[in-house]
Amino acid sequence: MARWHCHNQRFVAACASAGIPLDSGFGPGAHEWGYWDTEIRTVLDRLLDEIR
């Protein structure tokens, strides 16, 4: 898991260097249903805010 976290952080840094806006957050959790059940609500709320 740590390997992917490192790649994700490098991707975020590359976007920042290129001036590409990106909203990212890293916290406890893994690719498991409990994590995604919680996070999908946040993602959908943000998408709805952008559409409105």
C-alpha cells in the first residue's frame, strides 16, 4: 500500500508543478468498502456543487 501512496503523492506534486488544480486528500483507510462508502458521499457532494 505504501508504494501506491508514494506514487499518488508524486502525481499531486507534478500537478502542482504544472499549475494544474487538483483537490486531493490522504487519510487513514484502504481500498475497502467501509472507506469508499464514506468517501463516495464527499465526492458526489463535490460533483453536485460543481454542476450547480
